[in-house]
Amino acid sequence: MINEAVQNNTRLFLSHFTSTTHHPWGTPSNYTKEQYFADDGIITKHVDMNKYLNTIRFVDRWIGDILKLLDETGIANETLVVAVGDQ
């Protein structure tokens, strides 16, 4: 879609909404998750925090992929990116 807009010299509006960063903090099943806390015998206390941190890393990488695509297509300097939080 981005490449098509670049080739046709047309404007493009993209919108992406994610609820991924909200409880229960899901990531795709094939996403490699990190263990952020040592297994100290009470790891169950950290399950939610691990899910949250992995979700933030997933979304951060996704945004990075989008920005990289804009850069690779040569339109990064002509693109307005607006990030809006819901809180």
C-alpha cells in the first residue's frame, strides 16, 4: 500500500489502533518472548509484568518497522506520524 502510493505519487492515510498494550497483554503465538525476571521460586508474581514488558517490546518493534518502511520508501521526511495515547 505504501509502495503503491509512492509509485503513483498519491497521498496516503494510514491508521493503526492497537489494544495489545492493554490487559491481558497478548502477543502473537509465534512471537519470541523474553523472561525479564529471574526464576527465584516466586516467578508467578512476575507473570503479568513479563507479559506487559513483552507486549511493549512487540509494539515498539512494530512501530519501528513502520518507521523503517517509511524511511526505505523515501517518504519519511514527507510524512506526518502522529501517536496518540488513550489515557
